[in-house]
Amino acid sequence: MFDVAAIRDQFPILKREVNGTPLVYLDNGASAQKPQVVLDRIMQAYGQDYANVHRGLHTLSTLSTEAYEGVRGKVARFLNAPSEEEIVLNSGTTEAMNMVAYSWAAPRLQPGDEIVLSVLEHHANIVPWHLLRERQGVVLKWVDCAPDGSLDPQAVIDAIGPKTKLVAVTHLSNVTGTVVDVAAISRGAREKGVPVLVDGSQGAVHMAVDVQALGCDFYAVTGHKLYGPSGSGAIWIAKERLAEMRPFMGGGDMIDTVTRDAVTYAPTPMMLEAGTPGIVSTIGFGTALDWMMDIGMDKIAAHEAGLRDYAAERLGGLNWLQLQGTAPGKAAIFSFTMAGAHAHDISTVLDRKGIAVRAGTHCAMPLMEHLGVGATCRASFGVYNTVEEVDRLVEGLELCQDLFG
Amino acid sequence: MASPAFEAVVEDFEFLGDWEERYRHVIEMGRAMDPLEDALKVPATKVQGCASQVWLVPRVDGEGPEAVYHFAGDSDAQIVRGLIAVLQALYDGQPAEAVVATDAPVQLARLGLDSHLSSQRSNGLRAMVQRIRETAAAAAAAA
């Protein structure tokens, strides 16, 4: 059974006050807080077991390497990947997207080749493709969302043409909370022989992910949004795609032999993990994944669905508030604007009431332009949020309406 | 002592209670300030480093030691507009040399605004004060 009070109790930061009132943390879309088990694991990793990984034969190096390498299996279990050999550990989705762009797409794409992406994308799944556009004339082909924020999978499939080499889509919009039907997109793309890269930064936080059922080729996740440390993350890469990857960054750990004249590379996934990695952040990330799997993704999703329904009802009842994104089945992420008040005005006043939300363009400027809004406020919920916190948010917004309306 | 206009603002704030009243007053000051014409909201007048959009249009009457500093400004955020109105009270109509010499953080602290509002980098107060001081210093130096 899911006990939100018991969950909250595991997060020391949720006991603090902000501006004299108990913290209401609704900026989970930007980064989630960390449970005690993750904090303890970090302390243990640095305090008891620390050494560099993959390098020494001494006891600490072995402990550190085993802990670090163990995370690969945890990620594989979390995403139901066929093999942990298909998991590349990294610093998060931004690195993952840049790696796929540099290591898979750049050597394969010719000028005029297309990448299909949706207008819902985060800049991390846009700018790496712009870099390829600038460097080698790759064409970005955009698919718009409906006014409610939903994305028609058929529209994405229809956008795939003979020159399309990759579809890059989010699983869940960080602005509107839209859940994208990645399975349908992958089915359609597969029929046309085009790989699908999924930005799972938000999706993996809020619902159970099964990459085999989704049928995509790449699925990237970010540790700090999954209740783990910042600077951690992973990407699952299907075996066929992994075989097509070229080295990304050069350095230690990713090589087999180096001479003055030549270099041979380590097999994947090591080939794609140059240099000393974020050892402790990755180990903490593994603990966070265990923690989530122990609770159960279905239970987390059910709890958040309750928050979503309650928040949709309460926020929807404020006729001076404009919700951006009301797609059916969306996640508990609410972006909104208020006539007369700037998003920064709202977030400043909410902060004064101890409520943390994000204000701005949410690293999704093309979507903001499509929605016709300059900036929005965003309340994004997580596993530890409560209906009482939805009420606190509504009270804070009512004060904003009083001040700015 | 700062400018008479700013001293009047300080006096108003002395009668205000909690943060909510102070915010309300800042917002009111912004509403009472003349908006900037759209034609002046251009890249050259835009202040970088602010989370919301901010424009400042300085004007200097006279030269050298006699130079008097004026500025108009605007923002699409109401609280920031209010802060611009506070800065206008502090700087507008002052000798350019006095503008350069004014310690903005010290003066703004007299309003009892919380540190969040007066020190936050992202609301652009720091960037606005820097722009004002730069343009005033340039005018004072052009003797």
C-alpha cells in the first residue's frame, strides 16, 4: 500500500521551511529531491568504499567498480531492457542526446537527410540536431501538437519521408505533461525502417517504462529527476544501433590499446564512456532506481494520477488561470498563465508562500512559440506530493490574482 | 540622504507591514509609472541578464559636472516594473556623478524588502543598476 506520509518522511529536505512556511516543492520537472537512502549511499560510497573504477585491483577499487557496474543492471531492470550490455551510463539526457547525435547520427547523415521531431521537445532533444544542421546540413522536420498539447502519433509517422533517418521524440512533455504514444510511433517508424530515439527524462519518472514493449531504439533517462544525484543518467541503445555507434569522446576507459600511431577501442558500452565517470552520482542513481522499483512504478503512477485529477479540478476551477496542456491521460505537470501577471511575478509570490514552481520557457522555446505564450509557470508533481499541497498552490495563486489581477 | 523622491519612498515604506503589503506597494508603484512606448522596446534598450524582459532608456541633459541623469524603463513583469519605479525614484533627475556614487544595495535595503526581492540575480535588479551606472558614468566622463 502506498503511504505518502511514509514516503515524505524519507526526504529530509521536505521537513524544512521556506520563507517561514513548510516547503511545497512543485518543481520536480526540473529536478527531484533525494530520499535518505540515496544520501546514505553517497556518504557510504565516498566515506567507505571510494576509489576510481575499472583501474585498480585493490579492494576499494573493486568495491567501487562493482557498485558502479551494478547500476547498469538496475537501469536495465528499470527499463526492462533485454541486456545490461545495452546500457550506457552518462551524466544525463543532455549528454545522451549529444552522444547519439555525434556518435550515431553524424557519421551516417548526409546533407538533406531529415530528423523528425515534435514541437513538444526539450532543448536537449533539439539543439544537438541543430548542431548537425549547422555542421552538415541535416534538416529538422517538425510535427506540431494539438491545441490541448496532445501529439497525434500518425502525424509523426506521416512526417517520415524517404530522407528521414531518425525520429526523436519525448515520452512525456516537461511543459504540458502530454504523454506521447511512443509505441505507436515506433511501430510506424519501424515499418519505414527509421530508428526512434526517445527522451525519457520525464516519462521514466512518472510511469513504468518497458523499452521492449515500446519498440524504440534509444531511450534516455536522467538520474536527478529520478530522485537520484545530479550528473547521473543512462541511455538504453538497442543492440543493432549500438553496433552502429562510433566512439564519442576519446580518453581513458574507452580504449583497448593506444600506440603512437593507432588506437583500438573497448567494446560497447565502455567504448562510449570515456574518462573517469560520475562514480558516486551513478552509484546513488542506482540506489534511487532500486528505491523507485521497491515502491513500484504502478503505485507511483497511481498516486500521481490522483494528484493530477485533483489538481486539474482545482486549477481548472480558477477561471482567471489559463492551463497550457489538457491532453487526456497527461501527467501531473501543469503549466499555466494568468492575464496581467508575468510567470515570474507568480513564481516570486508563490516562493514567498514557500511554494517552489518553475517560471520561464522551460527549455522548450519552440513549444512556447507554438502555444503562443511568452513564459509560463509550471507546477510539476512527484511521488511525495500531496493533495494538501495542491490546496496550498491554489491559495498562493489566489493571492497572485489578488495582487496582479 | 538619497534623492528627495527616494526619501519619500522610504517614508512610505515605513508605514507598511508584512512582505505582502510591501510587495503590493512595489506593484502599485510600477502601475503608476508611465509605460514605455513600444517603439523604445528594442534590442539596444533591452537589459540582458533578467529573467523577464526589461528595457531601460537613459537620457542625459547637459554635460560633464552639470550632466543630469534621467531614465525611463519598463518590464513585462509587474514586480520588476515596480522595482524599476523604485530605481527611478532613486536615480531620475540626479546629477550623473551622484548616480555613479549611489550605493544601490544600501539604499534599497532601507525599504525593508526581503533579500529575495532586492538581491535576486534573476529578477535583473543587479543588471539594471549596472546599466544605469554605466550610462551615467559615460555621461559624467564626457566633459
